[in-house]
Amino acid sequence: MAESSGNLSNLRWSLRGTTALVAGDTRGIGYAAVEELAALGVFVFACSWNSAELAERCLKEWSAKEFCVTGVIFDVNNVGTNIRKPTTGYTSEEYSKLMATNLESATSLV
């Protein structure tokens, strides 16, 4: 099987020019996601409830790196939980807790 040239592969899978919304982006996984996406040429809307940290630290850092990131202040519901065992082993109470957290919490916001 012939190998693809690096340039062709990059064009096929390029994210350049796309847009992403990232929640919880002032630290941790969210911050890293903004950095990675922006470095790949994605226009990022960075959403946070912490306006001071977003404006005073994160946006300044991303601007210095010439990333296309816009800060947006609002709450995004991205809560979720898991029980670390096979789903076939869940009790009805555990299943109910998972559905309440992962499904019902999001649908009750609509």
C-alpha cells in the first residue's frame, strides 16, 4: 500500500478555518483543548464563567501566541459522571443516578 504524502494527509484532516466552542477553558483539559485547536488553525470561542481569569491571563497568553481565540463569559452545562464498572453490573439506583446527571440535567435546561 502506498503511503500518503505528509502534505496530502494534512490537507485531508486539516481543521484550519473551522470553529470550535470550548467550555471550562481557563485551566486543565479545557485550556489544553483551546491551545491545541488554536495551534491547528481553528477559530476558538473560549467560554468561561470566570471573566477575570479568562481576560487577564488566558486571552493575553493566547493573543501573544497569535491564536484566534475570542473569550465569551457564560455558563455551559458540561457535567457528567461515570461509574467505573461494566454497565451490565449497574444497580438500578446507579443507573438512575447516571441518567439524572448525564441526561436529565441537560434536558431540564432546555
